[in-house]
Amino acid sequence: MTSTHTVFVCGATGTQGFNVARLLRSSDLNWAVHATVRDPSSPTAKRLADLGVILTVGDWDDTASLKASIAGCDMMFLNTRITFTDLGRERIQADNMLAIAKAAEVRHVVFSSGLAVDRLDEVPVYDPRTVVGQSLLSKLGTEKTLKAAGFEAWTILRGASFMENFLVPKVDMYAGLRDTNVWTMACRPDDVLPMVDTVDIAKFAVAAFQDPGRFHEKEVSIAGEKLTFEEILAQLSEVTGREFKFVALTDEEIEAQKATNPFIVGQLCIRQLAKFVNVDESKAWGIPLSNFREFLAREKDLVKETYP
């Protein structure tokens, strides 16, 4: 099949970007895909090349490589991340990519943002001085830039907490979970966590590219399932044979750690996430979504690697 569109995929070596690139390069579509990579010899970069993705060596600070990679594209998947040593960098990089895309006559941009970014006033623990606060504020700024840029179409996706966070390499964000079977959080065991498979975020992105009219000016929150922390551990126990325990930090422990542990504020925000997404509304788009049990079954090899 002849390619009908050319898409620049930001973050193609990450899970979201890789899955967007993979789906776009599938036999069903076979669209052209461009991406930048810092190391073309990395395993993921080689997988992208094997898929037929056109790679340009460079990073998100390299304007020349970005211009070269975005040239000729009519669509873009934008997916940025916080730099812990330079909290303002994410916004600068995103704005630069949007400016380059506009100059290159990209017509449709799909931005993978986050839950609650547009409703920060409803997050009681939101503090723009924290790392989490800076990341949310950066994404909000990018959303505003995107909306005002004058693209023919724009779409904002707001994915819930990633299911892949429970597998390598991201599982280490939950200190002790894989090593001691104890999950210690600034949350309560019956708090509800909305979850999404990053493959499903990619499905939404590709669906938006295929039908810009349906997705133009749409801000879509995505979750495949909501589970309590105890339910999450129960399902992990089922597939790993391990017995997991959830430990909730006390209010005193939370206060003592807030200033030095950036994950604490993020975990306090997690307590609020469930109200920002409706699973039935996500499913109403007609795009198949995975629940956590289905995700674990599909990723059984990574499950074994994570919890040997």
C-alpha cells in the first residue's frame, strides 16, 4: 500500500512513541514515519529502522535535526517528558517542535498530555514549585501553545497511569515492590488508580490521524480500567505467584518526605486521578482498550523478567 501520510513521531524510542510508529508502519496503513534518535545503534532504534522508520540522529534540543526530520511531514505525534535537572526544558522543547512543525506545514498534531492538566485547580496538592507541579504546568503551557498555533487540526490525549509502570524498567519508581514484595505509597489501599495501556494511547493517536475531522479540537481522557491498590497487587499475585503487601505512609511520614522525595507529591496527586477520567467515556470512542489482567497476559515475558 502506498503511504498516504508522513508522520513525525516524537519520542519514538519510548513506549508510546514506539507503538505509534509501529501501528503507523503496519501493513494496514504503511504510512511513512520520521523520528529522531540519539543513538541509532540502540536496540529500540534498530527495531524502528527494521520497521522502515526514517531516522535522523539528534535530540529534542537539536533544532537542525528536528527540522530535517519534520520536513515533509503532514502530521506529528508530540510526546515530551520532564528533565529533572532542568524543569523548564520540557516546555521549551515542545514549543520549539511545534514551531518547526508549523513552519514545515504540518497539518495535524496529536499531543499526549496527562490527566488533570487542564483542571489543576481541582488538585488540592498541586504546587507549581514541585517537580510534579512543574511537569503539569509545562504540559498545560504546551496545550495552550498547540491550540493557538493555527494547525488545521489538533488533538490532546490524556492517558491515565501507565500499566507498564509495574514492569521493568519503570517498576523501580515503586521502590521495593519487585525486591521486597512491599509497595509503600503516600496513598490508601482502597484509593482507586485509573490505568491505561500505552498501546491504547497509540491506538487513539493513530485513530485521530486517520480521522482528523472526528478528533479535531478533542481532548480525550483515556483509561482502560480503575482498580484499587489492593486489587492491583492481587492481580500481580495471581500472575507471579508472589504475595504482595501494600503499606500506606502515615501523614507524619508523608510530611517528613515531601521536601526531599519528588515522588511523594506525585503519589498524593494519584489519590485524585480517578475523578478525571471515565472508563465508559473512554470506551465510547469505539477503540478497544485493555484491562490490567489482559495487559499482564500479553506482557507475560516482561512479567517473568520483572518478578522472577
